[in-house]
Amino acid sequence: MNSTTKDALWYKDAIIYQVHVRTFSDSNGDGIGDFLGLEKKLDYLQELGVNAMWLMPFFPSPLRDDGYDIADYDSVHPSYGTLEDFRKVLDSAHQRGIRVIIEMVLNHTSDQHPWFQEARISQENPRRDWYVWSDADTQFKDTRIIFLDTEKSNWAWDPASKSFYWHRFFSHQPDLNYDNPAVREHMWNVMKFWLEMGVDGFRLDAVPYLIEREGTNCENLPETHAIIKELRRRLDEQFPGRMLLAEANQWPADLRPYFGDSDEFHMAFHFPLMPRMFMGLKLEDRKPITEILQQTPEIPPSCQWSLFLRNHDELTLEMVTDIERDYMYDMYAQDRTMRLNLGIRRRLAPLLNNDRRRIELMNAMLMSLPGTPIIYYGDEIAMGDNISLGDRNGVRTPMQWTGGWNAGFSSAEPEKLYAPLILDPVYGYPAVNVAAQRESEHSLFHWMQRIIAVRKSSAVFGRGSIEFLYPANHRILAYLRRLGNESVLMVNNLSSAAQAVELDLRRYKGNVLIEMFGNNLFPRVGELPYLLTLGPYQSYWFRLRRV
Amino acid sequence: MRELIISELTQAVQDLARGFAHYLPRLIVMLILAFVGWLIAYLFKIILRSILRLIKFDRLSENAGASQLLTKAALPSATEMLSRFVFWVTWLGFVLLGISVLGILGLQEQITRFFLFLPHLFVSVLILFFGMLAAGFAARAALLAAVNANVPSPRLLSLAVRSIIMVFVLSIVFEELGLAEQTMLVAFGIAFGALMLGLAIAFGIGGKDLARRFLEEKLVRTKKEQDEDELSPL
Amino acid sequence: MEDGNFLTDDFLRQLINVGEVDILVGLPTHNNAKTVGSVVHTIRTGILRSFPRERAVIINADGGSRDGTPELITGVSIDDVRRGSGIYALRTLHAISTKYASTPQSEVAMRTILAAAELLRAKACIVMSPESESITPEWVTNLVRPVYSDSFDLVSPTYHRHKFDGLLMTNLLYPMVRALYGVKIREAYMPEFGFSGRLGSQFLGQNRWNDGIGENGTELRLTLAAVTGGFRICQSFLGKKDPVERRAADLVPTLRHSVGVLFSALESDFNAWSTVSGSQEVPAFGTDPELALDPLRVNRKRLRDMFVRGVSELESVFQTILAPSTLGELKRIAGLSEEEFRYPAELWVRTVYEFAAAFQKSVISRDHIIQALAPLFRGRVYTFVVENRNGSANDVANNIESLCLEFERLKPYLLEIWKSKQ
């Protein structure tokens, strides 16, 4: 812990960069990204301005679900290096003021995990009770199936022990049995192992599904909350200042209990907001965004939402109505191959037709709505995707560093890369890469740098309250963020046409508006509605000041 | 003697010639004036006629019922009437001007009075015309309204409206012409008063039923009647 | 009210906020607080159900209501501030209002709606009656869809009606429009209808606004403009026509803004209608309208009395309008006893045509011509009611059809008297 401060609420001011070790940089020329490669690129993250990094699963795994099928919790996958290499990354990151958040998959293991291998040997094995077994596949029938495209049931037949085992995700990911105290104890020890090494937080995967009960949908059960409370209690006692981030794809009202009374998660992803930002942009109407944020309950002061535009999964449309989902599909994924499960497997830039104005607008909203923003690797340079790759691999292609050999990702032969590079004329690495964008002052990379710097210039973005203004022009999304004496005003034009808007700022009469990117003055607020004109997809950030 | 006769004759002829020479230019001027006047009057007539046709003056007068009046009196159309009137007045004006050039004593004063009277004549004709228009229009409007409102005696009502307006119009016309002002005023006062009294009595007697019906409709109108009456036209 | 500044600043500001729309619903009102709430709710439901993705707006043009009608309309906007309607809306649905005058004038209301439609570049527009009690969400769908999905320019409604409802429509407007313009539009003067932005813009630009006689009846002019302009017209079935309007208006004002408008349109449209012969069906959506037959009490005696009195009292007026033979015939039937009295179709058609020609020539004040038609129309209504008292729906329909054919047959007569001098 060098330059990272001791502030216990650090996660509220964080700007998180989501990266997969495998995809970022390859140091040993085997075609797969590794820890030492990542360490070399930490300067880049520092240059970009992010102050936290979320590493996706790097544990030993058969990699049938991108590492979310863990076969050993206390080690790292040999392709990415050694535990020692990981320590180096951790230390180097901390030296640069970058916190490190890692994945923890509590709900299930890989079917290759020794525990499961033991459990399936016989019904009497002591590990047997570490998983959920049944003689019939009729239990918990009210439970929905998440991976609709691949799984027919939440039960899978195990021919070895001649019974069914429970899995909420792929059938090669058996769910652990959290009714078993031994499982709970062991999983805390796993977390302790990594905390002692120095990680700053965990993203806990698939938390709503820990416990199963007949007659329920087996999600968000009170028993599950009890387990999380216990984990949090131990964390606070032994490792104060560390953070738990919940991945629970739920409606905001159902998510609220995961914050508990400041005694469960510190942070949780706001899943329903993201599709609505895309929807609002396409509809040119702020309604979906304001509506979902109105429905979002208050959370304890020490807790924080985590916001994102895109991530390693599909753009999930589980948390929208049928009308909205159909609309989203028709607008963003007319090609059926772009659809996966209940979502759209595309990156940010292709979703927005590589329209720089829309990319900037979406990022401006991401950075200014209440919550901690997460940037998915590559989106800061508008990388593209490859929908011909199966599952979600199309959005997990190698980072594009240069226009040279293998995009500067690896020195290996191109066919040895873990995934092919993007080569199309628009998004291909010769056109879209870090080196080129560093050179160009107008590049998205430099714009991202600036907006991150502006966001970091004030705590109001991470910690302030939000209040929506409702100008009669519904294409304008305007809100005030306030913290103490500081007030900032955000005005976003969701429309492809220039707009005029009149804002009711009477309460701020006498203030002048200072545009935060250029620090230039706008007229003083008076008694009349404040008239602004915005170009297509333009957004303004203003600081309100009395002078 | 012969010489005297000759000289007298010469004198007479010379006098006549002198007289003639004295009058001839005036006569010529008069004839020229008459001729030019005729030309100008004719021009006026043509111009006025085309203007009136252009603004569909006949239609206007028809609307007022003035045309009907003219037709009944076997007179030409209102446009023709007005054009001819202008023609004659203009020409007469020129002829009189010519005569005054002749310098015949006594005639001058009459001619001057004629010219002073002209504007009044014009205004009177106009008032009469538009008055008749208004009276005809109002009378028909009253007639139609009365018929459609199912009010008794529409024609009487219509006639009353026309009469009132005409009385007014005529009184204004006579006043404009300055004809026997006092007599006319008294006469019209009497006529008008009589008409009003007559109307008041007529309405008083006739309106009794009307008033009763009105009050009945307002106060004790039954729903049944109303439903029976109404059929939505659209 | 110059063209340049026809709309108020405040309304313009509201329009700026609404922005471009796909569907525009116009709602002219005047003291309709009793019904307008449910009408707007139904419209909104219709839009959200059938056109959830389209940008829509409800525009109220109010003629000086004092009962809070505009507030009832703007109060039901669906935006992010007010929620809780039970219907899920993808978008903001604006409902805005402007007061154009302190007295209702349908022409100004229509002009306001058309101007708004043009400014907002609406693709499909509908106008709804604020008084309708039988309106359902499907009305919105049925009026919008032909324009929005099938590229029609005018959607004229059809309704289930009582056989004695709308007799001016069945005895004059429908047959005359059909005979002269050659299209079978049942409801040429309609309280609800749909039109395309294209037609709206053209009509807005070409219609002679504020020309006096047609202060109301802009709807009829729009229909005729669509016909003469070669726009695509269709009919769409809505539902039951409201009995509310049975209490409607005095006959004379109704004649003014229906027949008066038609007569004055004939003058400017002469080149269009004089060359047409026969008549064409227009494409229809939805079920065929039916005639309701339930008994209805009509004060026939009064109808006939007013006819007879009209003929005798207005003789001097009729002399200027009607041909001597027609007037003679009218005087003859006016003298018939109640049992024998009948105003035959042929005589009625001649009457109407002679009125139209007299109107064109302005033999007397045009308004007086229209007023003089009222007692004669009552006589025709009497005959129609008597003839169809016990008629089945089919009989009544046949009767109307034969009247239409009579109008078509006598069209040359109209042309003849139209062209004759005086």
C-alpha cells in the first residue's frame, strides 16, 4: 500500500478498468496474455487515469466459461504465470495508485475441481455434501434457467454417481452447497488467502443463487443474505478497507437487500440502468433512464452502485420488459447472430455504429451518473468485436496496442493467439490501436483521459446526491449532483439533432456556470429559465459557482 | 340714299358680323364644351359601368332587393341606371357650363345653384340606394330567421323591418336634399310614430302567445318533446 | 393572425419541446371537461398499445374553455415525472395545449393542429372528437394505421348509426359528394379522421383560411381537397357513433358549415367535378357499418308544418333561387294532406342542385340561400322518416343508394343550370 490512500470509501471515488489477463498483453510469446505482460501495461492504465483494476478470473480452470469454472481457488492458471507474477502485478499496481479487485466465484466450481471429482465418486464420500444432489430432476422447479440457449434444465445427470446435481449456469459448473458449514468455512479461507496477499476487493460472482429452497425461485433467499453478512463481518474485522462487489443481475428493489444495513456488499452492479441508457439514446428520450433511476431505492451512505456500459458478458436484457427487449433487439441486434441468451453480444463502439459523438455521450453519462464507473478494456479506444466467434468470445479479443505484429499484443505466430485479432477495415488493429490514438490529440483515448481527469477533480461525482431536472424537452437528460457546497450540473442531449432546452435553475439564481472541460464561463443564472442549446449528442458539465 | 342704305346695310351686316364674330367663339366654345362634355360623360359612363360590373354591383343590388324593385318598374339594371345617371349629370354639367359661357344674364345664377346642388343629389342617390340595399337585406334576414325559428307571422315581421329602415333612409335623403325640411320632419315624425305604435300594439297582442310559449318552453319544457323533435342532421 | 405568427410563443415553445413526432393526435375542445378525460385516456391507451415505439403527441386546441378542459388533457402526459397509469410506455408521450381564442372556431382549431403537425413533421395525424363517449383504443389504431402503415393520405371514418341519425349526411352530403366528385365517402363531414403529413401540409398551404363562410366545416374541405388533389383516401370502421350528438345544434348553423362549405367548394373545384361521371368505392378497413333500427320517436308533424310554412312564407326568396317548375312543384306538395305528402327524391335533388347553382351565382346573399334550405330539408326528412319507418336496414340502404343514383343521374342538370346566365 504505497500511493493508495487509507480512505475506507476509496471505492466510491474509483474509476475501475475491467481487464482479463489473457486478453491484455503476452510477455512470453505463447499467444496468451499473462501477468508479466499486464504489469508492463500498468503505465498505460495510469496514463489513462483509472485508479482501480478489476481482474477477471485467472484461476486454474478448464476455461469452458472463460475462467468462471474454477478448478483451484488458491492458485493461478499456468498460462498466465505464477502466483509470484500475480504478486508483482499487485505491488506494481499499488505503487501506481491502482487498486486491484479480483473475481471470486462462490456459487459453483468447475466439474474438474477436485472437490467435485471426489463428491461424485460415491454417495457416501465426505465431499458429497459439498454439492447439491438429487435423485430426480423435479426439485426446485420454480427456478428459472439462465443460459436459455444452452441449458434445458438446472439439473444435470451424473452417470458416475447415478444422480442429478444442481447447476444454475452451465452443466459443467455444479453449485456448491452453502447449507454445509464446511463449505462456508472453506470459502472464507479462500478469500482470506487472497486478502492477505493484498487484493483490495472481490467481485463476487452470481451471489443470488447460493442457497436453494423448495417452493421458491431459489434467488435472493434470506439464507443467502445471512451467508453474505457473515463474510462481511469477518472481512471488516480482519481486513478493514477492503471491498465486496456484488454481481447480481436483479431489479434495483431486489438488489437493495444486498447492501443490507451497510453489513453486506459495499457495491453492486446496477444492471437495469445500462440497457436503458442504450434505449434512451435510441429513443432519443430520457424517460427510460430517469424512470429506472427513480425506481432505484436509496442505499446506505457507505454503499455505492457500480455502473458500466459494456462488459465481458452480453448486454443483458433480463431486466427489461418484453416491449423494451424487442425494441432493443430490433435497434441494436437485427442480425440474430448478435443475440445471445437474453442479450446482445457486442462491444460499445459497434453498438453505437462507431459514432464518436454517441460514444462520448454514453461515457459522459457513465462518468456523471451516481455510481462508480467501470470501463471495459478496449472500449477506451473504441475497439470492435468479432461476432463470428462463439458465445461471448467476440468481445474478448486481444487488446490492440499497435498497428504492428499481432497488434503489439504478442510476439507469437498469429495462429497461436488464444483468439484471432480484429481485422476488419473499420475496427481492425491497423485502424484502432493505442499507439495511434496516443499520437492523435483528437482521439477517443485522449478524450477518455480528459473526462477521467475531470471526474477525478471532484468527489461530487462519486459521492454526491443526484437530482433530476425535468425540462419539458424530453430529449435532454439533465441532473444536478451535489456534495456539501459543491454543485455540478450535467446536461445531455440524447438526440441526433441540435436541441434547445430551458432549465429551471431558479434556486441557483446568482450562480455562474463554469463549463468543466474548458473552465470557461457561461452566463449567470437569473429568474428566467436558463436557455441552453446543445449540438447532436452533446453533453455539458457545469460547475455552479457564486462569484 | 342708295349709299345710305348701303352704308346702313353694310353697318347692319358689319354689326351682325361683329355681333356674330363676337358670339361665334362663345358659341363654338359652347359647342365644343357640349361635345367634349358628351365625350367625357360617355367615357365616365363606360368606365363606371365596367367598374360596377367588375365589383358585381348588380349582385349587390340584387341581394338588397333593389333589382327586384327596378325590374318591377320595368327599368334597366342598377349598373345601367347608375351609369346613365352619371352620364346625364356629367353632360348636363358641361352643357350648362357652355351656356354660361354665352353670358346670358339670369341664367348664370341658376347654373351656379345647379352646380352647388349636384353633390347633395349624388349623396342622396347613394343613401337611397344603400338604404334600399340594407332594408332589403335586413327584411329577408328577418324573414328567414323567423321561418326557421318557427315564429308566427314572418312576413309581417319582415315588412316591419323593411319599413322602419326605409322611413329612416327617406328622412335622411330628404334632409340631404333640403326639401321642405320642416314639413318633412313633422310628416315623418308622425308616420314613424304611427308605425311604432302600430307595431307595439301588434306585437303586444301577437306576442302574448309568443311570450307564453317562450316561458313554457323555458320553464316547463318536457324532455319527451325535446327528444321527439331532434334528429341529428350529421 | 398573419401566417408568420399564427401560433403563440408559448405554444411554439411547447412544440420545440415535443420535437419531431410520428403520430399526432389533434383534439379541438371547448368546455368538454365531462368527457375529455376519458377520451384522452383512451387515445393514450390506443397509442401505447398499437404504436409503443412511435413518437406521439396529443395536441389540444382549445377555444376558451372555462371548465379546466386543457388542464385535464395536459394532466395525462406520460413523462418521467408523472407515473402510475398501469400502461407501460417506452417513451415520453407529450400532451400539450394552446388556447387559440376565447370562442370556439373549428377552422382555427384545425389550422392550429395542421400547423403543429407540419412543424413537428408528423407522419400520421388524427383528429378526435372530445365528446365521444363510445371511443375505444381501436379507434386510434384504425385511424392511424392506414396512414402510417399503408400510406393512405386521408382516413374517413364509418360508424354504426341509427337509420335516422345523420339524415343530412345520407340525404345530401354523401350523395352529392359522391355524384359530383365521384367517390363514395360516407362521412365527408366527420368528427374523427386521420390524414397524412403530406395532405396536411398541402391543405395548410392551399386552403383559403378565414374566408368567412366556412368558419366551421374545415373537415369537409379537407376531404374535398384530398379528393381533388388526387390523394389516397380510405375508409376505416370505428364503431358506434355517439348518440350524444343527437342533441346537436340547430339545423341552420349545421347547414352553414356543411352544405355551405360544400356549395362554396363547388365553385373552386368546378374543373375537378364537372368532368367526373359515375362514382368509385374507396378502399375500406374493418367491418361494414350497420344501421340500427330500434324505434325512435320523431315529431313528424312539426317537420311537415315547418316545411309548409317555409314554402308559403319564403316564396319571394325561393323565386330567386329555384326554377319556376321546381317552386311550383314544391307549392303543390305543400298543399297535400298529411297522408299524401311526399317530397320525392327527384324533386329533392333538383332543389339541392338549384340551390347550389343559385349559391354559386349569389342571386341573393349566400347565407340567406343556405338558410332558405332549412325548411325544405325538414320536408325531405319527413318523407325519409315516413318512407323508412318500417324499413329493414337493407331497405334503408337501398333507399339511400337510389337517392345517390338520382343525384348522379341529374348531375347534367346541375351542369346545365350552373353554366346558364342568371
